[in-house]
Amino acid sequence: MKKIIVTLLLVLGSLSVEAQELTWHKDMKKAIEISKKENKPLFLFFTGSDWCGWCIRLQKEVFKTPEFIDWAKKNVVLVELDFPRKSTQSDAEKQQNMELQQVFAVRGYPTVHFVKAGELNGKTNFEQLGNTGYVAGGPTAWLNVANPIIQKFTPYAKTSKKKKTAKK
């Protein structure tokens, strides 16, 4: 009987952990589409996931907490722009991340930029809302910095598609 209860608790515990998972996008174009569809700002997380101590600490102390997970699901579209030393990435992902690192003039890790995507002359353009990095004090302290930044986000303009009327 004890084995059944322990097994049941493990299964239920893994389900609740699964429900708490966040989706970190790696493809910027797809993330932009989702941002526009859900009318949320982009959360660009520049990280060195397998070597940067402060990045790992930020993930552990903030990004993997229930408080942050709930906040992120409601407020932003997460994009991880990683610069690993041991993990492999596709050439396209490396290229995208390096270009965005230059666009946002990222000089150190971790860096988080909050942006709104737009278009200018047929090219993607980003409206900067603000940025931050590691903030000591856990999720509450970190969110106290992030919340005023995302409040600068203005909703995307709704696009209306005119219906074609049939000529008789």
C-alpha cells in the first residue's frame, strides 16, 4: 500500500511540475508572430546557459519559480538567445543570436530586453521598452524591476481584412 501511495505522489508531483513549464522560443520570427497574436511584449533573454554563472543563478532563483512562471505566462513571450560553449546549435540559430546580440548591443550576460516588434521598410524593427539583468532578491525583486518596463507596452494595432464583395 505504501508503494502505491508513493508512486501516486510521484506521478502527481511530476504532472504539477509539467504544468509549470514555460515555453522558451528560439526562433525569433515565430516568437514575433506569437507576440502579435497574443498581444504581448517579447522577453529576450541573452544567456550563456552552460557557462555563465549569473545566467544559471537567474534561471534558478527567478525563472524557474512558480511566481515567475505565472507572471511570464500572462505577460510576455519568452525568447532564449543562447551563446553556449558546450551545447550545439544550428548555424541559423547561431547567426540569428549573434545578429540580435549586435542589434541590442549586449555586452554581458545575463541580459533581458523587453521589446515590441514592428516593421519598417519591410524589415523587422524593435521598439525598446527596457532591459535588466540579474537582480538579487528572488522573483519578487526581479518582477518589481520588470513590471514597470512591460507597462510601457502598447497593444499591436488590429489589422482588418476587407471582405471581397462578389460582383453580380
